[in-house]
Amino acid sequence: MLRQRFNAKTIGSLCTIMLLVASCGGRDNDQGVPEEDADVSDMSNLYQQPMQPSAAQLSPDRTVMKVNGEDVAWGAFQQQIQPLMSRLPQQMGKEQRAQILQRAYQRAREQIVVQTALRQTIDEENVQVEDQAVEDAIAGIRERVPEGQSLEDMIGQRGMTMDDLRSDLRRDLRVQKLVEEKTGEVEPVTEEDLKEFYESNPQSFEQPAKVEASHILIGTETNATEEEQATKRAEAEKVKAKLDAGADFAEMAEKYSTCPSGKEGGSLGSFAKEQMVPAFSEAAFSQEIGEIGEVVETKYGYHIIKVTGKEEASKAGFDEAKEDIRRHLEAQRKQGSVQEYLQSLRDKAEVSFTEEAPAVIRPQTASGSQG
């Protein structure tokens, strides 16, 4: 049976399960993925083989790999690597850049192999999901779209249509259904397991002291001059004087604060001491509830802080924490079961490379050469 060609267009946002794909193929390094300490100093063959076009010259539609007989195009690798490429500093050395990209391409190969095997399996086993499940997934995505934007506009910026999104989500849900069927039930979590985890991880159940506060920020630029800083501080002092005279803090925050929290009356919610810059935390934690403190300077500018609540440090008891522990351990065991299934697909997959496949996507030996 002819298989659907696998190219950059067919790689979508596979469901959360696919987060585990990245670690497939790394067991005992049996797939030739380079170890972290592998010698990759000789990068001369990284992007090209003798008599082959360089990776940069390959067309995105050019087949470079086959997974169980299905073509994989070079564009699939490009799409996997592009986010990393955009984050690499321009000043990074050529050799260091090559080493990072080599490891990234090796991981991309393993991800694509498992993604392809999963998609092949849902087709072979005719795994189906209801249309309503797809629409429910779309509704869930719409709820997370930022205010002022539309889902259609967001996916349009990626060159996708709503039909493309529905197709991707249907595949995602089919994969999720397949994996759930294949992994089944996991070993039950016992009371002894719960107690052992609780006793072995005391720090996980400790809650640090927290303060609930609002603030008004008169922001400064990073390269502000002393004169500009003095002007901003004077503005903050004027706002503080109005507050001391009885002005409403939330109204003043909305009017004067340059922090996005100003729209919420300056509310920052509750936070632990280490979550804020030191000067801000020291001031907030030293104030009494209801108190509006003096102007505080940080690298962001000048703050006026109002403390609205405090929580003492505490530790959750076993009975209070046990259900959270149970959910954590069950998820952990389920994840292990899913990982084993994905690894089994990878182990059974027949992978080959075309003559034009760049060395960077081929399995590498510990010395960094083609395996």
C-alpha cells in the first residue's frame, strides 16, 4: 500500500503525548545519537557528503529519509529545527553552532521517525474520533486566544486554514486515543507509595511565606540619565503624596502605573520573597497589611507598594497532600508506559536514507562521523 508522503506541511502540533517523542531513540545510545561528551570537533562533513549537494541547497520537497517505506522530505527537518535556529545568538562561534545543530538534527530525526510511525499506526488500525471531539478541541483553543485576536488570524499567520487545523487536531486526537488504548492501565498507586513519596520529598510540601500586594510603577529606561531618573522619582513622590492624602490606590495605579498590572488596580496577587527583585521584596515583606510604603527603587523604576495580605510559611500534611501525590505518581507511571510504547514503535521502525541525505541527519558515531 502506498503511504502518504510525509513533508513539512504534515507536521502539526501533535498532542501532549508527543512531548515524550524527543526522548525516544536515546536508550543506551543504540540509535547512534551522539552522547553529550562525544567528540564532534571534526565538523567537516556535517552538512555535506562527497558528491552531494549541501543541506542549504536541498529543496524542502526533496526526500532524504524513509520510515517504513514512507518518504520524509527535507522540509520536515527544517520545520523542526527552525525555532532553534531563530534563537541561536548571532555572535555564536561557528564550531559551537555546528555542534548544537548536529544534536538538534539528531533529535529531530528521532522525533520524525516516531511521529511518522504513530501516524502510520492510526491509519493501519483505523483509529477514529468523533467530529464533536475535534470541535471541542477547537473551542478549547479559542478560549486561550488573546483578547483582540482571532483564532483564524493566528493560524493564518502560520499559513494554515481552519480545515488544516481541524485535520491536525483530528490526527492529534487519533494519536491520543491510540496511545491510551495501547498503554492501558498502569500499576495502582498504594498507600505505601504515597507515604514514601511524601517522606522522601519534604520540600515539595513546604509553602514559603507570601505577601499579597499591589503596586504603582513609574518606569524608567535602562539607559536613563541621572536627571531622567530624578524626574521619574519626583513623579513617584507626587503620586505617593496623593495616596497619603487619601487618593484611591487602584484608581491611581490605573492612571499612573506603567506596569500592565495598573489595569487591575496594580494588583500583583500573592508572591514569595524570591519571586521579586530583592529591593521590592524587602520592602513588601517589611510592610504591614494595609500600609502604603515609601517609594522603592529597582532596575524597573520607582514603586509604591501597598500590602493587602500575608500568608505565613507552612507545610501541607500528608492527608492534605495525598491526593495530589496520587495524581502525580499516576501521571508519572502513565508517562512511563507511554514512553515504552513510543520506544517500541521506534525500535520496530525501518529507517533508511537517500543518497542526498545530509550527514547531519544520519546516525552519528561517538567520534562525530557518519554511522
